[in-house]
Amino acid sequence: MLYFFHGSDKDTAREKAGKLIESLRKKKPDAELFRIDAENWSEAKLQELTAGQGLFNNSFIVQIVQLLESPEAKEIFIDRLEEIAQSPNVFISLEGEVDKKTLLAIAEVAEKAQLFESKKEKQKPDFNIFSLTDAFGKRDKKNLWVLFQKAVASGAVPEEIHGILFWQLKSMLLAFGSKSASEAGIAPFVFTKSKGFLKNYSEEELKRLSSRFVSLYHDSHRGIHDFEVALERFILTL
């Protein structure tokens, strides 16, 4: 299992990782704790911690700190991502700025990937949450995921992100069987954009996505899964 914390606000990311480790150690007091960084890592050690377990089948908690600063370590880490994510041991990775390609690869397998930006960066102009709808309509998974990360970093809550994406989906469904905005019951601008997006989805796909959106919302509020994590996984499977 892999948790990945990254971004320019290293203090907050470190605090978040520390709290997770503390929580895990309370749940698994017999679990051994290991730390790997760019200075002390080795491919053999990473392999051992991925596949191995302690005495009496107790799992390991592995704290990874700034490992991606080493090009060689980064290459090995990315190559072993699926093994790490599927490991019975818990890996908690703490990194600074990470390139988009690497982030996307990690996000596809991690239990959670969370961005922490410094307060100075948070003073940038407000994020336009409607930009998510264009990426969703175009079925641009990579850009949608990047925008999702920016939305979360800007303070948008999962309900807000879910709502704006579901609104776009419903607009596309209304536009699908309508010849005009008035017939669809939506604004002309929204109708025109939604019509243009229909080349990227079949009607059956839109109906399936609608059902998934509804289930995602209700399951999250029943505590079946974390809303933010579930939304991210939904985006990555689009």
C-alpha cells in the first residue's frame, strides 16, 4: 500500500505523513518502522521491504523521504510502483515538487496522492473550477487529473468537484437527444459546448457514468470510501 505526499509546503506534508505513521503504529504496535531516503537507499533494500514481512507475519511501515531526488532511485521506484502499491507493507512517501508524468503514474496505483502547496503559492488567483468541465467533456484524463489536483489544492471540497462534473454530464445527456437549447432546457452556450463534447462519449457511456456518479456520492457519505480518493480514482478510469 502506498501513500504519497508531495508539494512545496514540505512542513505540512511532513506533519501529515507523521500523523499517518503515528496512527498506523497505534493500530499495528508490532509493525517495524523503516526509513529510506536518497542517501541510504538500495534496490535490494527496496525489494526486501516490498516483499518481506517481520516475525509472526507483522507488516512493515516504510517511510520514504525525498527518494526521487536520486535519478537512479527514482527510476527503480517508478519501475516497482505496482509491487509497492500491492505490498502488504505500508509505504509513506514524502517528496517535494514532482513532475506531472511521475505524479500520474503514482496516482494510478497509490491509495492516496496528496498535494501540499506553500501559503505563498496559495495566494495565486482563484482557481476556476469550471475548467474541470472542459477537460471532462473532452475526455482528457491527464489534464482533468491535473486540474483536479489544483482544485483540491485551492480548497475545493469533493462535493463541489463532484457537483460541477455531474452538472456537465447531465448537460451532455440533455443535449444528446435534443435539437436545440430550448428543447434541452439548458442555456445556449452550455448546449453548444455539450453537443461538441458528445463525439467523445456514447449515450450508453454517459448513462453508465451517471449511475457511477450517483453511487460515488452516496457511498462516500455512507463512509464506504473516502470521497476525494474515490473521485480521483473515477477520473483515472475515465
